[in-house]
Amino acid sequence: MLIDKDSLTEFARQIFISLGTEEDRAQEIADHLVEANLKGHDSHGVGMIPSYVRSALHDILQINADAELILDKGAVLLVDGNLGFGQVVGRQATDLGIDRVRDTGIVCVGSRNNYHLGRIGTYGERCARAGLVSIHFVNVVGHPPNVSPWGGRDARMLTNPFCCVVPTATDPIVLDMATSAIAYGKVRVAGLKGVPVPDDCLFDAEGMPSNDPGVMNSGGTLGPFGKHKGYGLALMCELLGGGLAGEWTIQDVERHKSPTVNHMMMIIIDPALFGGLERFQREVQGMSDWLHASKPAKGFDKVRLPGEPERESMAERLANGIRIDDQSWETITQSAQLAGVSKADIAVLTA
Ligand code: NAD
């Protein structure tokens, strides 16, 4: 399926409205998901809709819940997402932090109990649009783990994302990444295509490196990125996102059968604290130019900054449309019907 941004957004919006989600929320969730597709992260785009619909129909995902401020200590806020759509309650927690940082210069927001937050960069980009730096430590809980600790043989964590966004005079620098070497969605796609995954991403049940996506069906695990270093960062996401800001970490095996929940610790900094946004942006610009000037290594066309691949993908997909593989599209349209969109409406919406 090749579909343009506006049609895909409207289709997604109608699915959420049919579920009973209020219209402005439905729009926000649809915008967030389609932007993830545009930015090249199909694993966090409209392909999430089937699991969202399932969780809503099982009354796990609270489709019209708002974030609730449960503790206010000036530069520290604790916000409960009440298992509402992460795209809404995560944004609400971010906005509380942005408002507060105007008084305090720095704020740490614990944003707990969010149903899947989607693409974490979205929240950092919102801070950057307000001229702010942000750092996000996020854990993922609710599912059985699929990422092994460095040196371990079995899965003990999920793909805990880390994100740091820095504003510039133009586009922000957006480091936004899973701490696993590869996203599970990419392994699944490789399996369907019958192609191997790159080196250093997967381990079999004996803890031996493997390129075979099939190992995930026989006790294999995703490795952490960057060996012990990525493992260490994943652990910090677990401890700060889940343990300190959130309500639980993944060692609580009793909770492995619940839905995808993200706990996020978000630190937002006003560069004015350290001498002003302009001076900082000059330094950021100088550093960006410095890195861009590096002679490309063999096999590379140029050096990029974090966030640039997403903007390139977005320009291409806005121009040419978003391609969704047949199997994912089939599942999305099935879940649209489960949500209450009629076959006739689906045909019109996706024509
Ligand atoms: P990725 O590996 O594609 O990119 C990671 C980072 O590297 C990005 O900031 C990107 O801009 C940068 N990058 C990529 N190529 C680059 C290059 N050539 N030069 C410089 N920088 C480059 O991303 P990922 O790790 O697969 O994560 C994808 C998305 O999944 C993220 O948006 C993340 O927030 C999301 N995620 C969410 C959850 C959740 O539970 N909500 C869990 C895991 C991941």
C-alpha cells in the first residue's frame, strides 16, 4: 500500500474516533503515528494501531484519560499517565515541564504509567521548539523481555529508548534510539523476507551471536547496542525511567502480561541558565559545521547529525507517499473494523 500523509492520518483518526476517543485526541495520536512513519520509523507508526485497538477493547488502554499531576515540588514534577494514550498523556507531561522550566530553569518530570509513548523524539522536539534541551530515559514494561544483558544468555529487558534533543537556530539535533542493537520489528521483517540480520544484533539461546531472525522463535534474544555500553544505558533507562520516575521495572515478572507501558524520566533544561540560548546555539552550529566538514568514509555519502536521517525520510515520504507492507496493512484494516469502521468507510478513506 502506498498512501499519502493526509489520507493515512485521516484513516488513523477515524479508527480512534470509532473506538470512542475524543476527536482532538484522535487527531493528536494519528498525527504522532503518521509522523513516525514519515520519519522512517515504521515500527512506531500506524503499525501500532492493531495493538492499540486490542488494548482499548480489553479496557486496558484508557482512551480518554488525561495525565494527572500527583506531586509538585517546584523543579520536580511527578505525573501519572493513567494508562492513557502515551501520545496524549506524554505530551501533557511534557507541556507541564515546559511551563515549569520558565520559572525554575531546569525541571525533572517523572512521567509514569503511560500506555506506549510511541516515538520518544516527539516529546524532545516539542521541548526544542520551545528553545529547550531535553533528556529522556524511558523503560518499557508489560511484555516478556526480549533483550539480553551483555554477557547474559536470556532476555531480561525490552528495548528501553534513550533520547536527547538540542535546539538549534534551525532544525534540532535529535538523538532518539532504542538501546537494543536492532528493533524487534526489523527482525520480524527480515524473517518474513528470509534475509539475515546484520552482525552483532542477535544471539541464539546459547548466547552465541547469530544472523538468523528465526532464533527469536527458539529462545534467542536481541543484543544491546554497543555491547556493554548499550547494556549500561538500557539499565539506566530501566532504573531512572522505571525505578525512580516510574512505578515498576521489568524484573516484576507478575506484570509481564499487561500492555505496553512506558515510564519516562524527562529532564528539561533552559539554556538561558548557562549563559543564554544564542551563545549555546552558536556553539552548536560551530560543532555541526565541524562534523559536517568531515570527509565521508568509504561507503558513506556524507556525515549526518542525529535527526537528519529522519528529516530526509520525511521529505521523501511527503513527496512520494508512505509505503506500508501488505501484511501490516491487512492487520491495520482488520483492526479498523474491530474498532467499528465499516468496510465501506475503509474503502472510501483509503481509496
Ligand atoms: P535508529 O537506529 O534508526 O536511529 C537512532 C538515532 O541515530 C536517531 O537519532 C537517528 O537520527 C540517528 N542516526 C541514524 N543514522 C544516522 C547517521 N548515519 N548519522 C548520524 N545519526 C544517525 O532508531 P531506533 O533505535 O531503531 O529507534 C527508532 C524509534 O523507536 C525511536 O523513535 C524510539 O523513540 C522508538 N522506540 C520507542 C520505544 C517505546 O517503548 N516507546 C521503544 C524503543 C524504541
